Amino acid sequence: YTFVREGGRVVVTPVFKRWVEQRSPPELYNHGFENMESAGAVYSRASTHIFGDWNACGKVMGLAPWRHKFPAVETQKTRTMSGKIYSEDPADAFTVHHDAIVGLPPASLGEQYGFSTDASTPPSDAALGAVALAASVQDDLEESLLDLIAWLKTETKETNLCLAGGVALNSVLNGRACRELGFEHTFVPPYPGDDGIAVGCCAAGLFGRGLFPDDAAPPEDDVPPPPPAWGRPLSPYGGPAYSPDDVADALDRAAPWLHVREVADDDAATTEAAAALADGKIVAWCRGRSEAGPRALGHRSILADPRDPEMVRRINKEVKGREAFRPFAPSALAEHCQKWFGVGEDASPYMSMTADVPEELVVQIPAVVHVDGSSRLQTVRESDEPTYRALIEKFYHRTGVPMVLNTSFNTLPKEPIVESPHDAVRSFLHVRGALDALFLENHVLTRRPADLRSLRAATPVRAGPYAVRTTETVGTADDGPATAAVRMPDRPTHSELHAGGWAELTDG
């Protein structure tokens, strides 16, 4: 589509649309999306084979660069898709090479693959195969989509690019489109996937009358004219606003497990947080309305020092409990991004672009540079988020590094980014001290050391209903002491996704 502003409205003109055959019966979950004849669907199919999850495409993108560590991968790569998406000529039309991925066993990349980020530990053949497939589908996606975008640019003579759709979450592709195709501006919204449809429906409702050139229906007399189209992108910070009472309730429910202090204002909070990061601490930052879209942009974030390479292992293993190969992103002061990443101040406000870090600077920020020397960055301007920017500025003044490590604040298995104060406290307590502090609005939380005597009286009152089970092995040579577990649905860290909600008790 092309979008042209005419007065107070935007005119949308279709340019090209590709229709594909539905290869799966509609009763399948998600209508068998990964079986469709499209670039995004092929990528999703690779995600299914590598991780057993059609929607783990971000992991595929993070895995592909590991081919730079394992040269043997290049000999295992194969074409997953080829041809021109816009071509109707069978000789060079877009083609999915199903034989490259059909028949591969779904699996989760982990212990059974023997994958290790430690160069001294050789990867298993299965791990090399997974990296090869990830690298293949990433290369093919970039080739197909960059060719399509270049063709659209030639056809329309447009000088600005806006990307939407699930594939627009591929920050490596976005970065190349921004750098290589000669557009004056490249824009990716913070919610380019299906979650952005809600925003699009809202926009169509506000500005939709007369949106398309052939929409000639006269407006009804009693219908007011549409408002002027938005002059700038909506803020991504559009989540619910939580009251002081909401925060107080979350703190009260977890009081036996927390030390809580109040901070005077934003200046005090950002000063303390920057000092903690510079001192090697890992902190959770939960302030203001939550972000729309899948990226944490400084309202629901886990923050750390990008200078410390050990942060990658600590956060992946101890805080987030995720795969060791996954990288972390920097939130950087916009005016310094040209030096550190070779991009402009407004290039990636929503963490949508990947850029290369100059080789001489990699050593200064190893925790936010991936194995191929790239970073998926967030450029932070004063107008984007002044409080979060103030935190980064104070870290810069302490360290000389104009960025912090930023990853989404979610620590419980299979759960999304935290939303409410209760979610934040629960996620903070779940990691049992791996997070040094939680900045929750105008409070600073740290974990209270376990004191069974003081908790014994408080826990039954605060925990609500609970169940206890005891397990004992008898009649074998390995007879041992009984083990006990408790299930308390109302406790702050309860999760049905973890062992069915049962927490094993230890000898206190």
C-alpha cells in the first residue's frame, strides 16, 4: 500500500497483494499458518522444527548468527525458499522448498541438542543442524523480502518505508532494509504483528470514512467529520494506569518476603537505579503504563550493565531461565547511536532494528553485542521517555557508556511481560534473589532473607488455602527420607505452569 496525507486525512492505495493456497484444514489451531506458502510461514515452520513452537521465531533469529562460531554450519545450509514474491512467471516465482524442512523432528533446543555457547565445548550434530536451519531460513527471508521491498520502491517511487506484519518483528531484516535500500525514513511500529490490528481498527474508525479513493458514499448528515490524522506515532506506553492502592495491595500481599523503601521522586529513583547498575547489580524497572507490543521499552524492563560479559549468563540462566544462546539488547542515548551503532537518532525507538557495532567498541559493551557483532538496539530520545532516558544519562555519567542492557521483565516460565504491580512482585520473588532490586513506581523492593520463625505465623494468614503432599520411596535399596511439597494458589509466586503449582519444601 501507499499512504498519502491529503489535508487532515490519509489516503490508502493498494499496490500489490499476494494470495496463497490454504494447505491446512481450517479446524487446525491457527489455521495451520506454518503450512502456508509465504515467507513468514516458512520461518514459522523452521521455528516448529527447531523449538517445537510455531511462534518462537524470535529464537530462530537469535540462533542464526551462531553460524559465525561454528563454520561447519555453512556446509549444512540449504534453501528453504527462493524466487520473487511479486512474480507471476512460474520460472522465477516464489517457491517454498518443503523438502528442506519436512520430516525434521520437532525438538526443543537445549540439553538434548548439546548446544553450548562455550567455544571449548563442541556442539552436537543436532545442534549444528538446528543452527544451519536457522541460518538458512534467515538468509532466505532477507533475500526474498529485500527483493520485494526494492521492487515496491521502484514501482511506487516512494522515499519512505513503513513495515508491518509479523515478519516486521525480524530486526535483522529491518536493519538491512533501513541501511541498504535508500529510503529517507524507515518506520516499524512497536506492534507490527497481530497485536497491532487493534490500533489499526481504532485508526480506521477515527479516520476511515473516505479512506479509499473509490469510497464515494456520502456521509450521513448527523455524522461529524473525522478528526485530523495523527501527526506522529502513538506512544507505545498505552497500558493501564495503576493507582497507589494497587501498588499498596501488591506490596501488602507479599510483605513477609520483602523489604520496601519509598523514594522521593523520579530523580531519586533514577539516581539509585543508575548507581546500582554501575555497581554490577541487576534490577527490575516497573514504572508507568506498560508497553504495547512484544518489546520492553523501559517501563517493564530488567536492566543491567552492558560492560559486564557475565551478565549474559547470569540473566539467561539465573533470572530468565532461558536458552544460553539468546542475546540482549541495549537502550542507548539517541545522540550517541551514530558512534556506537552507525544509525541515526530516530532509527529504532521501539527496538525494531539490528545494527553492527564497530569492532573497536565491542569490547566495551560485550553483554549487548551478539556473536556476529550486532545489536538490536533501542534509541532513546528525551521526547520518547524522559524518566527512562534520565536513568540512562546517569549511568552514562558514571561509566562513560551511553546505554544500559534492557530485556523484558518476565521470569516465570511461559508467561509474558509483567503487567500489574502484583505481576511485578510475583516475578521478582520467583527468581529468589537473582534480581537485586525491583523499582516499582516510587518504591524500591529487595528480597527479605528467609526467617522461618517470623514467617510461620504470617504465612497461613497470607497464603490462603493450601494443600500439602508427601512422597516417600519404600521397598528399594534407595529408600530415603520423605519429600513434601505445598500448593498455595494465592501465594505471590504461584504458577500453574511450573510443576502444576507445587513447590517443594526444603528442610528449614
